[in-house]
Amino acid sequence: MPDGGPVHVIGATGRSGLALCHALNARGRAIIPIVRSLPRWQATGMACPARMADLLADPAALRAALADATSIVLTAHARHLPAVLATAPDTARIVALGSTRIFTRWPDAHASGVLHGAQALSRSGRNGVLLHPTMIYGATGEDNVQRLAALMHRLPILPLPGGGTSRIQPIWQDDVTRAILAALDRQWDGPHSLIIAGGDQVTYRDFTRHVACAAGMRPRPVMPVPGWLLIAAARLHPPGLPRIMPAEVRRLLEDKIFDITPMRTQLGLVPTPLAVGLERTFRRPG
């Protein structure tokens, strides 16, 4: 990595943050975790000491935690980027995680927060990059493919809006980690924005079949259902089924497909095939 110093990881106890800390530790790279809860960090079993800071409530603590930072990774929500930019040293390079949800036809608070962070980084002129992943799967404890597998365990037929013909391009958690590492290895001149996504573009119907096979189940037949009806059903939270929010159903009605040529060119990242990532996901404990 260009500067060779420690990496300050904000959001180190989250899924992407903890995965990054393990990867950096395996590389022999020093880590300075920035967390809100020291007991939660200690429960991860990682030996390096953490620094406490609340991204919104205590800017002085955040400034102190970042005072010696040369490379900062923000794996917490990108809405916190303005707070990081306001307290980080001017010379520190910044890598942050956003979301391709900013491109949705139905923006929500999550998307608005990411857009706010992206605008702050762009205005700052700082050296760094905001990585926008598509749907991430495969992290320990993630609930994208796990909830889908749990749903298929309970339902003999899978109701999907529009029959599940909208296309998605999910990215495996390990590829997200590799993208962050590659971004840390790169010298960024000014602020940048980059989409990171898987290499397979599949309909949601086919995605459910991939998940079923990886989870050791028979793929479920799909029953096309109007989106408005599934949104109404999601509001009722049927007992015995994994909780699915109405906004999640709505997003199943739109294609989420992106060009990953810039990712390949700038990060040198060749994404893991979907079938391989799902197989490893269901083999992985937790």
C-alpha cells in the first residue's frame, strides 16, 4: 500500500469492516479500528486495540481518533462521510463504501444518505474513492441470501413480483474486501466514485435457483404476483416467515445492472462467479 502506515477502519465491527480488518491483519498491515462500542470490538477476538468515537455525537473524539491517520476506510454508512471529512487530516486518503441504491427509482433515507456523502466527498477535493457495491452477499451473519434460503425452506412456491424477471448483479463479500484493498493500494488524485459489482447478471428468478442449489434445496417454482400485492403483504409481516420490508419488494421491480469495466480497469478486480460465491457462502460457518 502506498504509505505503508496503519489503516484507520471506521465501522470495524460491521460486516464489511470486520472482514476488512481480518484481511489487513492477514497481510500484516497495522489496523486502528474506530468503533462506538469497545466490548463489541473485543468480542471479535482481534488483538489490536480500538479507539472509541461516535461519528455524529462526538466530533472531538473522532478528530482525536483520526489525528495520525494517513489511510482511512469508512465501512459505516456513507452518510457519515461529511463528519469524517471534517475531522480527518487533510493529507489522509479516504476509501469509503456507498451503495448502488443511489440509482434506484425509489430513493429512501439510505440512498439519500449515500448521495449526501458522495456530494460531500466530491466537493471536498480530497484524495480518495467512494465504492458503490451492488447487493452484497456472503458475509458472516448477512441476511440477503440467508433470508431467501429461509423463505424457501418454508414455502413450496415462491411468490415474486413480476415473476422475478428483473435483473440483479450481486457481489460476494470477499470481492468487496478485495476491492477495498485494491483501492488502498492505488494512489487517488482527487475524489473518485466507482461501482463494484459481480460479474454475473441474472434475473431474480434465476438468483433464487442459484441460492436454493447452494443451500442444498430443490429450486422453488416461481409464482408471478403483482408488486402492489406483495408490498401490502410485506406490511403485514406474516408470522413464521422472514421479515421482508415493502421497500425491498419494490426494489425487486427494477433492474440493477452496471458496467464493471471501470472496476476491472482501475482496481484489477475480476469478480468471483456467482455460483462459486454462493457455494462458499453456504459452506462458511455462521
